Amino acid sequence: MPEFRDLRIRVAVPDDDEGLALLDRLAWSHLHAVVPRPQPPYPPFFSDRHAPEDCLVAEVGDRLAGYIRLGFPTPVEANRHVLQIQGLVVAEEARGRGAGRALVRAAVDEARRRGARRLTLRVLAHNTPARGLYAAVGFGVEGVLPEEFRLDGQYVDDVLMGRFL
């Protein structure tokens, strides 16, 4: 599938809440989610933990194609030089067309802009598409938590990845 020519990455705004929440629910899968499938009433996408400015959005025309969310890995001040990718979702119809790669590259740029020294993430071991994407943009495996999660009756490793900025 060809890459999008009209893909645009921007910082989320409060009005994106409903669209991003819907995108999140539609993309839910145990390939990347360790929490149960969301059920109504659905919580808002943005919260005290994740504000709109912590989220970069991919758009194609006027449609949301995906998002990536940044946050701090811990609440510890001594860890403030590290940012963490705390969510990456690409709409089904946008997969394989460059939206995920553009979002990760934009997150790297945003982390640098914020003065971070490192960018990290956690990804489930069986999510080979995401692991390949992260490796292609410079993330390396820094650790593995064996059988950290039990999903659909199977134990799944949690893979820690990171890169210096």
C-alpha cells in the first residue's frame, strides 16, 4: 500500500477527545492492550495523567489516522530526563501506509524539543509489527519481563525498548 501524501502530524486539542477515544476503542486488541476491552460508559480520552499536549495526532485530510501519547515513566524528579511512549494507535485503514512511522518520528522530535535525553516504551513481545516499527526508528531492546501478562490464556513477555536522543 502506498504511503499517505497528505498525512499531517499535529499536537492534539481538547476537541479531539471524542474522536481519539473512539479510535482507541476501535483499535483495541490484546496484541497491544493489557486491560480488558472498554465497556460503556466510556471514560474521556484526556485526563489528569494525559493532557491534549501530551498527544500527537496523525490526520489524513480531516480524518484521524492515529495518535501517539508521551508521558513520564515515573513520578520521580530524578527521572524527568526520560520520556516514555505511553500509547500508539493507528486506525486499521491507515496501517502500513507510514502513519505509525511518522508518529514515532514526531514523538522523537517532540521529546528532543522538551529537552529529554532518552525516550522509552514498553511493547508486548507478540506485537511484532510494533516491535519492527520501533526498531526501524532506532529503538533497541533494553530488557524483557518474562511472562509479565496473561492475555487470552497465554503468558506474554513485556519488552522494554529505548533510545538516546
